[in-house]
Amino acid sequence: MTPGMIADSIVNLCGAIGLGVAMVTLHRRDPKGPLTRRLLIALGIIASLFLVRGTAWWSGSVLLNNLSAIPAALIPLGGLIVTEGILRRHAPRPVKIAILTGGIVLGLAGAAGLESLAMPAAMMLALFQLGGFAICAWLLATRDRTTLMVSENSSIARLAVGAVLVIPFIITDFRVLLPDIPVRLGALGALLVVTAILIAERGAETQRQALAMTALRLSSSALLGIAAAFVAPDTDAAQIMRFCAIAIAGVLTIGLMVDALRAYFEAQVPGVLNSVAASPAQTRDALIAELARHPIFETARRYRESELLAYDPPLLRNFLSTRRVLRRPDAPWGLTSSDPAVERVVSLLAANSATHLIVLSPDPVDVIALAVPVISADPATETALALVRRLLALTPETT
């Protein structure tokens, strides 16, 4: 096997794994969505192409290499299926017949493996795929924008930008067009597209965070690939490109797997807010007992006014009347450190080794002291504590 063939195999196998993980993630998010089903069909076709092709090149199997022409020829059909789902209308009948017939004919021709037809079939397949992509782009560009929602038109615009950016990656897969390319990058482009699709389904703030993490993954993996390339004594530009492609494809695939596994674990163990929402507790004490099962609230202790006589409850009432959740790092909370109320609250936190004080009621004083672990002290946890405080404050003492 040549270095180029090894790199092609690894990148394609990474693409197959990454697309498989993306399919599982999309199905878990929206198992019955009509557009999700169409996406799964298209991704399944592309993933099968990468899997069969990568396995064929790695094993040297001529049969598998020939069979990879079938999913390759069906990719335009998968793209048309997704395009129809996005537009919520059928494509013109002649277009559907041409893409379906062409996919079947070219797929079977390539699978036959006739040497005399190898080059013409490869050229026709490349032109057929590019033509299929052009038809899908034309359908999206000439759509009736008034029949779609603003969010759908925005999604199509983002899809168009993504398609333009990924076309150079796809073209590298056509060796009949670019015979001297060091490594095929089609699978890498597919990984970038599914990563962008999964990011686009999140909220605006989460999207920015995910984009920042993806940019970090891409830049760090590219640098890792460049560094690894210099291990070999005969490093050249082609070898650097191969190492970079392998490193980026591997990191993107690992990232997709880690994100999917993290989402699965989080779904198995509900967070604080999910625990409160699903709790059958009818009273405040019962709800606090339910919260105590969550790691963040393991150290929580509730103090009523009768238990705070040593901390001067009348002084605390005035101080806590305008505050909801107190964080120890924020002390003295806009006052001076020598303020009597601040001294008493700091003393209460220190006595419990607590990091937070949740104010359920300032009059009579009713608070919860708890210690949030350093690894959990993030903005999401702070927001959850504020929401939990509001829910506890609204929960009656007795039924």
C-alpha cells in the first residue's frame, strides 16, 4: 500500500464512523421528524460509501472497490431526497427520474468492474455527482421563499454557504479530475458538514461555544498532523497534507463520539432542573430531600430562623431582603467587609464550608447553605441554582 492509499483509507473510515455517530445523534434528538428521516437516508448512503471504500483500499479488495460505485452513484439521490424535505415539496418529475435512473445505471456499471469501462464509468460518475449537486443547488436557489418560514430560509442560506465551502473537499475524491492529489478529502468534508449540522440545531449561545470548540479542534489537530509528519525522514508537502487530513478526520470523529456519549450519559442521569421537574414532592422539605440525591446538593443544609439565633436574624432579614443567591467568592456583596451582616453571613458559610447561600425567605429567615464542587462551578450551575431557589420559594411548606 502506498502512503496515499493508507491516508485515503484512514480518512474514509473515520468519515464512516463519524457519520454513523451523527446519524445516531440525529435520531436520538428527533426520531420521528420527516426531515430527520431524509437526512438519515442521505447520511447512510454516504457513510456506506466511506465504509466500503475505506475497507476496500485498506484490504486491497477489488470486489469491495467495485461495489463502492453503488452508494457513490446514489449520493445525488440522497441529496435530492434531503432537498425535497427542506423545500417541503417534490422536485420536478423528470429530475427525479433522471437522478434515480442514472444512479442505478452508473452504480451497476461500476460494480460490474469491467476494465474497458473503468475510466469512462469513473468520468461519468464524477460528472453525474457534480450534476446532481448542481440540480439540488438550483432547486434551493429558485425556491419560493414566501412559502417557507424565516428560520427555514436562514437554514437554507447556511446550507448554501456550507456547500460552497465543502465543494473543494468533494472534488478531491474524483481522481479522474485530480489524479495528483495527495489524499482524498471528501470524507473530511462530510465530517465538517455533519459537525455544522449538529451545531446548527443548538441555541445561539451554545452555537458560539460549539463553533469555538470546533475551531480549537481543527487548529490543534492540524498542528498535530504537521508535527507528526516530521517524524518521517522524507517529509514533503504531500506527506504533511496526508498527516493533517488523518489528524483532523480523527479528531473530528472522536469529538462526535465524545459529544454523543456525553449526551447519552447526561440523559441517563438527569440534571438538577430535570430532577426538580420530575419530582413528585408536594412540600418544600420533600423537594429539598429529593435535591439532596443530586451531587451538588449532597452537602446542603437548611437553616430556619430559629436555628440562626447566634447570627442575629433581625440583622440578616434586612441584608437578605434584596438578595437571592449569595456566592462566597463575591463577598462582601457590594458592602464593606466589616459590615455586621456581611460578617455573619461569611461566618455562616465558613461554619458549613459552604460556597453558596440560597435565600428561600428573608422574613422569617430561611436559607440553604451548600458547597458546590469546583468542577461544577460554572455559569450553567449558577443559573440552575437560581432557578431551583425560585422553585423552592414557590413550593408550600405543607400540603
